[in-house]
Amino acid sequence: MTNLKIIDMHCDALLKLWEAGGAISFQTDSTIDTNKERLRKGKVKVQAFALFVDPVLKSSSLFDIVLEQVRLFQVEILAKNKDIKHITEWSQLEHLKDGEIGALLTLEGVDAIGNDLTKLAILYQLGVRSVGLTWNYANLAADGAGEQRGAGLTFFGKKVVHFNNEHQLLTDVSHLSERAFWDVIAIAKYPIASHSNTKRLCDHRRNLTDSQIKELLKKGGMIHVVYYPEFVRKNGQATIVDLIKHIEHLCELGGVKQIGLGSDFDGIDRKIPGLAHAGETQNLINELLKYYSEEEVRGFASENFLRNRPK
């Protein structure tokens, strides 16, 4: 049994903290899949924390809610846990000390900024380092994967991607419509799918086609597999081995050095047996080691991201 350090590029713990009004403890509360205790048990070295606000809420309140989630990140995760370090420069990833956990802020959908790039600049200053343009629905930047119209990037959406390029922010394609994906991939310098699987193995709107994956890889982007059973197997009855089949297919498409992990813990209501929270992440690693070399699994776990991150 080998314990490899993990970089997980997506969780929704901040949403749970916000919904609870800060009344639950990030350190040990069992309702948080990615609480500190579980991150340590699962050997998660870097956890990406998404800022997410349901776009059905009143639009005038969305940015305030995002700022409140940032405050909770600062107060409940950083201030109360001195061994959790806020990653604001990519080079910090390689300089975390033993016992330290890196915390990375991401934005899942730009609904909260409306059409105001100044608000995105504020979030950048607060530490956001990855931006997904949509959740599942349309906004002023693009259509999401659940929007029947299936439109691409707007003029404003292209401005967001250019902002990301200029500031070395990742542009996350995981929730985009297919047309918007192609618009992003044409101009993004730092594309990533933070939590997506392969449509070939599970035909879900949130997964990526082989052609999308090949182009993402060609552009030097990463694809981080997601643990949600509905995105792993058509009937939702998924096992760890079923998840590994997605990694196998990504390897077949040439992605062995561009695969990572993006659990979606705290944002999913169903779990793969043996992979119910961050503390069980090493179960996936140990299963992967039955199929791949330790060097390859180290890549999946963290080293691929470290090698491919913005420089």
C-alpha cells in the first residue's frame, strides 16, 4: 500500500459552510466530505475550493454571496488552520512543507460578476486562480451544458478568457456547452476540465467527447476525473473500477500525463462505494496501482498537474 499525495481540483465545501451560516466546523464536521481531518487521512496535499452560487438566486445578491464564501474561506479554513496555506502563486505548490495543505480558490460560473470584469479582478486579488464560465445554465458569458440552446461564448465570455490568459488563471471547461467548449479551447492559454469524465463510457451532458478530449490534450490542458456515479456509469451504479475505466480511456487517447483528480466532494449527493469522502481517496490510489505503474499513478494523483500548471 502506497500513500501518494493528492491534488483535488474541485470540491464544494464552501457552499456547505455558507449554507450552514458558518455553524459547522471545517476541521471535523462529518457533513463536510473534504473537512480537514478527512483531507489529512486521504493524503490530499492540495484542495481546490469552488466558489459557487446557484444562479436561480436573486442576481443582485450573487456577488455578495461569493464574497461571503471568500470570507468563510479566510475565517473558517485559513485563520483557524495555520497549516492550511492559501495558494495564490502557482510556484507555491512545489514549496508546501510536510504537514501543510494547500488551498486553492476557484470560481464555478461567472454569474456573480454579471458583465463586470472589475468584479472578476476583485476575485483574482482575493486569490481565485481558476474560472469556469458557467455552471449548467446560460449566463452573460456562455451557455452551460444543460442549456438546450447550446450556444457558445459571448463577446463578454471571450473577455473573461482573455483576462484569465493575461493573469495565468485556468479556464475551466467542465460545465460548458459543447459549442462554448470549442470557443474556449480556441483562445484559452490554460484550459482545464476540473471535474469531467469521458462521454464514450458514460453518455452524460457533463462529460466530454473524444474529440473534445483530444483537443484539450493537444492544447496542453488537464482533465480531472470526477467521482459522481452519474458521470461514471450510465445507470449510476458505479464502482472504483468503473471510474478507473475512464482513466484507461483517457490514456488510450494520449492523456496519461495530463490526467488528474477532481472529486466534486460536497457537491454530489451520491458516492462511489469506498470513495465516499476525501478520507477514502487512497482507496482509489491503491486500486490504480493494480493497473498502472507507481510513476503513472503519481502523475494522476498530483505530478501531472504540477508539470502542466501555468508557469
